[in-house]
Amino acid sequence: MRSKLYIKQTGFVEKTVGNEMVVVPLVGTVAQMEKVFSLNEIGSFIYNNLGSKKSTGEITELILNEFEIDRETAQKDVEQFLEKAVANGVIKEL
């Protein structure tokens, strides 16, 4: 079975506020503030690393190299983030 790939969706602007990042969709030049997507530290890290296509396994390895976290927790966090981010249109599955 082939691994799914993910990449950032275009048409969003991101801003870091404290320890969180917010991702806001743009329609033309207008921010759609009612559709803000907030990311914690790990979510921000994943999002920032999706400038190029990455698989779930690649994303998990990046997290394991960056954070003190066990593999099972990292995999669970990645899967949850990807599911929510795809559902909200912030990233896309290829």
C-alpha cells in the first residue's frame, strides 16, 4: 500500500501569536476570520514542514527528531493533526 502524501494548501496566511500559530484562509485579499485554524507547537511544526510533499512517516520522523516524544504519541498526534487540517482545508492529501 502506498503512503499518502500531504502538502500545505494555498490561499492561506499564517501568523504566530505567542506559542500558537493561526492559519486564516483568504478570499481575494480578504481574510476569512470566522474560519481561523489554530495550531499548537507541534501543529505549527508540522504545518511549517509541509512546504513540500511529506508522508505521514516522514512527518513522524521529523517530530521524533525535534521533540522529546515517543513514537506512538508522535504517530497519534500526526494522524489527528492531518485529519483535522485536511477536514478544514488547511492542507491537502495527494
